[in-house]
Amino acid sequence: MERIDHIAFVIPNPQSVQLWEKILAQKPYYEEVLESQGVKVYSFQIGAVRIELMEPLSEVTADRQTLISGSAGVHHLAFYTENISEHVQRLREIGFEPLMDSPVPTGMGQEGVLLRGADGLLIELVRFS
């Protein structure tokens, strides 16, 4: 893994973006609806780290288990790597389970794989597609 790419937060509705705009004193520089993931994402840049807000488009979305409309909080930590498969294998060996078979679009020209640890921790591995 080469660097932290982003920290993703679940938001319950579009009004939550306004709160984040006030917290971070800026507007999101990027927005995209990811139909395949069932979310709308908003991105803010703080130094070298991107803050990603994930707004569910329906009751159960994204990895189909953890994004529940109406809840809010940290969803996952994403790491950038050119070799997703190598790191998926390494994380499997220490108990992480991939939540998809292959990388899926994650926005901003990236694709990634979400993995869940035995303790519920979610890690995403991303690269540019």
C-alpha cells in the first residue's frame, strides 16, 4: 500500500453535506452518483488526504451490508495501491474477506475492492482505472 487515499463517511442525507462544508470551510470539489454502488459521493481535499462522503441512494447500498440510510459515521479507510490483487491476498491471509470478486468503480476515475476484517473493520484498496 502506497498511501492513504481517503477516509469515507456515511451521511444520512444531502443536507449533511452542508454541515461538512461548514466544518471544513470549503465546498466539495467533486460529486458523482455511483449507481452500481448505490451511493452519491462528495469529495473534499484536506492536505494530502481526501474526505469522501457517501450518501446512500436507497435503504441498503454500497457493500450491501453496511450502508444503511439514516446512519452516519466512518465507513472505511482507503489505501492507494497499483497492485490490488497482491494486497487482497495478503489481507485475506490475516482474516479479511473481500466483499466483491473484482474491482468496481469508486469514483474519480478509480476502482477498488472493499474488504471486511473479522472485527468489522472496512478497508478499501483503490487504484486508477
